[in-house]
Amino acid sequence: MTAERKKAVLVLIATFIIGILIGALATGMFARKYYHGRDGFRMGRNEIKDERRGRLANKIYKVVKADSATIRLMKPIVDETVAHLDQVEEQSHKNAHDQLDSLKIKLRPILNEEQMERLEKFLSFKRPNREERRERDRD
């Protein structure tokens, strides 16, 4: 192998290794930023709600281009509204579960035992939330 050919192979290998390193580092930074909290630590359910609440409030302040005095006046109203939205969301989840239970009761006389088991399994399946998917993917 000539010296030029060796040099070309080494440059290709070095480029490949540098690309792998950059890809790994960029992926790690992306995951830390988007899948974890600000400090890179996982957040609990209440922390996620608080962060979502803060993002909504900040977005509203940004849209109306509020100054600090206006923000002070708006904050109690925005916080109250966001708390009400959280209650609406929780009530909606409860209503959805009640409707699914009603569906099972109405379909029980129509379906045979095997079909009912399949329906039970389908309706009892809980979609994993973001944190549960992250844990599953990590294992």
C-alpha cells in the first residue's frame, strides 16, 4: 500500500470516528434537554405539571408583550385559570374511564366470554406515559 493510500484510509477512519463522537454527544445533549428537566434530572408528575403551567403562563405573557407591572396583575388570573384547566383535565380523564366502564356493561350481554376478555384486556391497557416509555427504553 502506498503512503498516499494509507493516508487516505487513515483520514477516512478518523472522519468516521469523529462523526460517531459528534453523533453520540449531540444525541446526549438533545436527550438531556428535551427528555429531562433543566438540570438533566428526571421530573415527577407534579414537576411536569408545574413546568407545563409555567410554559403556558410564559407564553401568554410573551404573546401580550406584558411588562413586569402587567405580569404582576395578570399572574393571579393566569394561575387561577391554569389550576382550573388542571381540574378540567382530571375530570375529563375520570369521565372517559366512566364511559369505558359503561361500554363494558352494555356490551357484556352481546359478547361471548373470549370476546369480553379481549375487550377487558384492550380497555385495561394503559398507555405508558413519557417517563414509563423512557424507563422501558432504558432497560
